[in-house]
Amino acid sequence: MQISLAYRQKKILESRHKMCRDKNKCDRLKAIMLSDEGYSEGMISQLYESINQQLIGI
């Protein structure tokens, strides 16, 4: 599902992402911003999967 954000909405999400301390919430905010940039759900999922694998050393 493609998401389109207005300029003001993007700035609010970026600000919330910077201040966020909850990893899950940060990931959700980032996924919304990536979707707005044209990333598909599959691409976002693969990105987070590869990041998690790198973090746990697989």
C-alpha cells in the first residue's frame, strides 16, 4: 500500500522518529516514511529483515 504524505506530515514524522525511544515505534514510523518515498511493503520488509539479521549476527 503506497502512502502519500504532505510536507508538514513528513516533518512531523521525522521529528517523532528522532525523539523516539521505543524501537518498535521507531520502526513503524520509518516504514511509513519509506512507503512515502516509494518503497513497496515487500522492500521495506526485506530491509528490516536484513537489518535484524545483521544485528543478531546471522
